[in-house]
Amino acid sequence: MKKVLLIALTAGFVGCGAQKNVENANPMEYANTITPDELKDHLYIFASDDFEGKDTGEPGQKKAAEYLRKEFKNLGLTSPEGVANYYQEIPSEFFDGKFKDTENVVAFIEGGEKAEEILVITSHYDHVGIDNEGNIYNGADDGGSGPVAILEMAEAFAEAKKDGYTPKRSILFIELTGEEKGLLGSKYYTENPIFPLENTVANLNMDMIGRIDEKHTGNDNYVYLIGSDRLSTDLHEVSEQVNNEFMNMDLDYTYNDENDPNRFYYRSDHYNFAKNNIPVIFYFNGVHKDYHQPTDTAEKIEYEALAKRAKLVFLTAWEIANRDERLVVDKAE
Ligand SMILES: [Zn+2]
């Protein structure tokens, strides 16, 4: 009896992978699995003509969604409970019929200690489709760089988990639809959350993180951060500390200025989370001449810059998911 029990226990242990204390892990080891080459491989497919500009609800976007779902599956991430096969379906009625049925693509890593607390990592994967003259808007930077960065970050967390380092908090990756139509995928999510918003500790959102703007010509070591100090002093400090410890990038807060006329804080999906008092950081490379043009293509992406930014977001996510205390919300929106 004793012997059988021992075998059963051993078998179970091997099956789950030996759990280790995540505090002993070196997050940089996993960040380094995020490489320019892998990002490039993904993006040359994801921003190819085959995906027809990824217009919300259209066949090209369905192909893009399928690509993301397949990758999440291959990485061993799960579809969160209550969501069938990685798709949070959004019916056409939600758009008053203006767009066809579409889907947020979601993947989940359950936390090992504080599973009910959720870190949400987002980027939109839709873009604006094909114009009347047949030009395909591939959306490599806008609607491409963020989604493939999420795949690489998901891989990094999956590798850590395989080594026994399950994050303390849960992580939900959402590849959002409908952003170009007015932040509609994130609107749907925050109105129909998979996990309670009050348990959502932060949202890290990436939108356009693969290019270098004019101001930073020749510098692939910068990123604009927007929103980090608006709701939570903790979040801003964690973000700064992680950068100082691991990446040493130039964090440019120009567009975080509340009087900035571009009002970028209100213009991507994180805003729907911020509206619900969830601390957010928006990662952004700034604008460039290919913004919302058919010339926003995969060969123009700066893959070293993209990899650095994805690593920074991964390392920040790691810290938020694994620190002892939940981020405190000490400011009002
Ligand atoms: Zn756009």
C-alpha cells in the first residue's frame, strides 16, 4: 500500500513538473528567449498579404486569429475557463451590425499562489483592411508588432513554467480585435470580463512597438511610456526599477503629459482598463510616415528595437505577477 502510494505520488509529481520557488528564477534568462529573429519570423507571416489587412470581422482577420490561437496552443497555454477554444466571441450585434462577428483571442497562465489576481497583457491584432484601389494595409507596426510580441512573451512565461517557475499571479493574454473601429475589442472585454475587473491588478498594452520615430533616429533603445503614474505610484516605480535593473532603456514620457495634444492616453485599448481604475502602461514607439498607410510593412520593422521593448514588457509583467504585494491604486482617474 505504502509503495503504491509512493509511486502514485512520484508519477503525479513528474506529470506536473517540479514546482520551484519563482523568486529563485532569473527572469532575464526567460526574457532572452524573446529574439529579433523569432519576432521577425512571426511578423513576416502575420503582416503578409495573405491576412488582407486584418480588417475586423473579415476573412483576413479570421486567418490572423487562427494563427494566434494555434501559436498559443503550441506553447501549451490554456483557454481560460468559460471560453471555448481561445476565442472570446463578439457578436455583430455588439457593433449594431456595422461589423461582422469577430473575436478577442485569449490565452491563460494560472498563477501558483494568488491565482485569483490577474495581470492582463494586451495588444490589438486588427488593422484597416484593403482600400478601394486594392491596396492592402498590412499593419506590421500597427496591429502586428504588439500581437507577435505577445506570442514571444507567452513563450517566455511558458518556458519558465516548464522549468517549474509558475508565476504567483495569473496572466491573461488578450489579442484584441476592433481597435481601429474605436477600441471595441477592449470595450467588449471590460464590459464582459472573463475574470472580475476588481481582481485585475494591471494592464500592460502594446500598440506600435516595432519602429523608430524621427526624434529617436539611430536609437533603438527607447520606448514611450504612457499612463504608468496615472493610477498607481507602485506601478510607475516597478516599471522604472525593472528598467534600471535589466534593460536601461530610455523611457520617454513626452506623451504622458496630460496636456499633450496627441492625447495618446485615450487612443488605445489600455484606456478601457484605466476607465475601470485598473493601472495601465501603454508602450508605444511614436508615429512615423507609414502610420495607417499600405507601406506599414514587415521589412520596415526594427527587430532589435521590437525585441528590447518586448523584453521590457515581459520583465515588468514578471515583477507585477510575482511581487509580494498587489499594486496599490492610490490615485483617481
Ligand atoms: Zn491604427
